[in-house]
Amino acid sequence: MTDPIKSKYDENPYDPDAPSQDSDYKPGRGDQASPDLKVAWAAHPSFNVNPKDIDEDSGGSPGGDASGGDAGDFKVGYEALGTQVNEMLDRARKLVDQYEKLRSKVQSTEGSIFGQNSTVKHDGMNFNYSDGTWGGTGEDWTSPSDFAEPAKQYADQMNPIQHATLHQVGGSLELVGEYIALVNHSGQVYAAADRHSAFPPPPPNKVTG
């Protein structure tokens, strides 16, 4: 074979004989537990319910600078807003159902899906080539296949990656739920402001003059 042609444009050409860096990869084994998710609301809480305070621990965020000037006139359509929140809940419920199915599948099959438990069946008989006779107990037995050990090594690398991926997907869905809760909370805040914005009753004394 001829020597490879060196290119002046590539200072670090690919070397197929160099040791692979892939084997050095160690997936994170920190807090990678996949969350157990469910959608808490069948439908959005009524906007007629007074809003509760939201802090960072319950999914809110600290308030920003409110000195940007007076806001212009705006209108909140509560019926439309409630419909949209319920649509988001319905979509979130479907996503959570799919996530839980995938999570259950991973957890129930991670010990065998890569072939870690693959076996070879033997019939319990062996042939003696020196005298041309058969021997053995005649009882079937099994042994790990040649693929079982490499499959276990592969699973040791892949299972943490699968759990890390589920952890990320579950965290994203949790953020979706927090967003829906904040949107509904905003509707409750506006509705509470409307309920408290009526003019007070006129004074009991008659107007004279």
C-alpha cells in the first residue's frame, strides 16, 4: 500500500490506528433519576378563585423592574384564555403519557434489551472423535452466549445515557407544567383585579346645592 498523502491544510489528519476517545466517555451519574410525572389539573382552576402567591420554589420567578412606564390599555378574554390553558393541559397530558410509557419501557428492559442475558442451548451430548462414539447426560443445558459479556459492557455505558436523557426530557416537561400554571395564575390575577375595580357605592347623604 502507498503512504497517505499529507495535506498542508490539515495539521491533524485522522489516524485510523490511533486509540479511540469514545472509550474514555463516562456519562454523568449524578442526579439523573428520571422524574415521575403527572398532570395535576384535569382542567384549569377557575379565574374566579383568588390567586395565591408564587415564589421561585413553586415555579415562579422573581419580579423584574416595574419602572418602565404606564402600560397601555389592554383586555383579557377570560373565556379564550381558559380554553387555551385547557388545550395546553390536554397536550401536556399526552406528552406526559408518552414520556411515562417510554420511562417504564426503559426501566423494565434495561437489564436485558441489549442481549445481556443471551444464552446458547446445548443438548447434553458430545461426540468423541477418537473412537466415534457419543457421550454425555442427554439433558439440555444452557450457557451465556459469546455476545452476553460484550452486551453487558455496552449496557453499562448506554443505561446511564438513557436515564440522563429521560432526566432531561422529564425536566423539560416539568418546565412546561410550570409555564401553564403561571399562565393560569396570570388569569386569576387579572380576574381578581377586575373584581376589585368596581366603583364604591355612593355616599348615603343626599346631594344638596
